[in-house]
Amino acid sequence: MTATPKPVHFLLLFYVCLKTLVLAQDENQFIYNGFQGANLHLDGLAQILPNGLLQLTNTSVQQTGHAFYQLPIKFNDSLPQTLSFSTNFVFVMVPEYTDVSGHGIAFTISPSTNFTGAFEGPYLGLLNSTNNGFASNHLLAIELDTIKDRGFNDIDNNHVGIDVNDLKSIDSATASYYSSREGKNETLKLLSGNPIQVWIDYDGGENLLKVTLAPIPSPKPNRPLLSTHIDLSPTLLNSMYVGFSSSTGATATNHYILGWSFNKSGKAQSIEISKLPSFPHQRKPRGKPAILETSDPRLRGEYLKEEMELVLKLGLFCSHPNAAVRPSMRQVVQYLDGDALFPNDIILDIAGIGTLGVRNEVSPEFAMSFPSSVLKGFHDSASSSLLDSG
């Protein structure tokens, strides 16, 4: 029997050691200039498109999407500096309609990739009404939020926030970047449909978290948008997962990540902008009411559009703030049976509700039930209830 030559044994041993070393390095740092072949845990609406574009959500309403690095990262041990990390990524938000969106993206560090029970909408697919605010969540999120939610004390509908175990941000600022050429901060519209780069850097020794934004292809500004002193040692456990969460509400947005770099033990590598995948820009105008979007998403579109549209219009009609205008039950049955034509002009009357002088009779719950494209023309107070609450 011929013995295996020793050089082969040596090569096999070298390969195993090298493979182990590569895996160990991968646990501490990685970079994706596009996501083809990426080692990610995906759920919800999240998917990697054929060109390598990571799509977190599409135009489905009331949905979530998560994309996390498969391997856990070791964060917290005896030395404060081991909590330090650096990451940067490029995102794009393309709303289905030009000026309505929902709800945003959050870079997230979590003890688990299981978000079963997390709510969509303002909860960004991370928490729900029963666990929001608990220290036991051990959750850090940097939110890119496009909806002003009063329940979470959001400052506006275009902001960046630092969330620790709670969707009420401990610090936030309107999205902007420092322009060296102009010598001032320039506003950034998160929903512009253009790529924006985000840098997040945490120094565990100084307990300092910095968040910086800039439009592509601008370099990293020398002044961060947020610079917050915070001790993350009670929040970050030894083993944590890093990734992204996103959600839609009554209206939807395509949320994309084009590239991502992360480093647990130093500065994250720079993303190569020229290698990033392309993304769709198309958005629908809001001229025509999209009333069918308000149907229950659990129906999954399995209904006759004409019947659903009639039912939804009847809902608007029966909720008219002027009781004298509302249809009787007999009229409702006639509309449903097709024995009477629905008065479509009543929708225009509802859309012009601000002229009726009864704005205080419009409940926020009613306003929130329909996209603002349907209720265009509502008085400012009613529109505020819709857009601010999502």
C-alpha cells in the first residue's frame, strides 16, 4: 500500500488552517459591493435580485423585510474598546408614489434574526406594542425614517434616529450632510430615489456613536449628522447579529441596499461605488386615487377589483362627516346589488371636505384608513392626521 506523500498532508493541513482563518476574519469584517452570492439571512419581503441588488421591501403594504449577516458577531467582553465597530452602506428609497411613503430602513444590531411578532409600519419590523422600550430587547437601530409618527415623538418625516431598545429615538436629526464646499449642512431627502451613503461608527472607549450621511458620489463629510455619547455595553451582548430591517405601512416604498461594509475590529472598508448594482427609478404619480391599496393585504389580491372598489367607496360614503349626506341601508343594498348606480361625484365631495366647515368631525382613524391620494383636498388638520401617523 502506497503511503500518501507528506507534502499532501501538509497542503491539506494548510488549507484547513487557512479556511478557518478566513471564516474567523469573516466574523469580524466583510464587504459587499452588490449582494450576488452574499451570505445573508433573509425573511419577509427581503430578496436579492438577479443583478445583486438587495431589496428589503417592495410595494406591498403593511409588510416587513429583514436581511442579516448569517454569522453572529462577538461584541461584548471585558474590554470597553471591544464594543467598537464601524459600518457603512448605500441605500435607495423609491416610493410607489412621488410624495407618499412608508416607513423606512433601520441598520440593526440584534441578539436574534427572528423577528416573529414584530409589527410593520412605524415599528420598522423590529418590535411591537408589547415589548417596545424593554431593556431586555438588547437592540440597537439607526433608523432612516420617512414618516412622522407622533406616538414615537418623531421630529419630522425625513429624519435619522438612534434607537436603543425602543422606537422612540434617544437622539435624532433631520437628514442632511455637511458640505465642505458650502460650509454648511445641506438637507438630504431620504425619498429622493437617489443613492445615499451612511457611515456609522462607535467608539467603545469614548462611548461615542457617530452617524454620517452623504449623497453618492460625495466622500464622507468631516462632520457627522449625529454625535451621541452613549454606553452600549448594557445593550450589546457578546453574540449579536448585524443587518437591516424595513417595513411598509398603508402606503409602500421600495427599500434597497446597494452595498454594505462592516468591521468589528477597525475601520470598515470603503464601498466601491462603481461596482454597485443599478436600481429602478420608476414611481407612479399621485393624480389618480389608488383606493384599492386600502384593501386588507391578507386577501392577497384575491377579489374582483370592481367589487372591492365599490365596497371601499361605500365605506367612504357611509363615513361622510355630514350625516345628512350618508346613504340609507336601503341605498347601500341597492348599490351592492347593482340596482342603483354609485354616485361617484360623492368621492369628489369627500375629497373637498375642507370646504364643508366640519373638519373636526373627521376622526384620525378614518383619515388613516385611506391613502392621502384618495383624500386629497382634506383640510390641513385631517391631512396631518394621515401623513404624520402613517
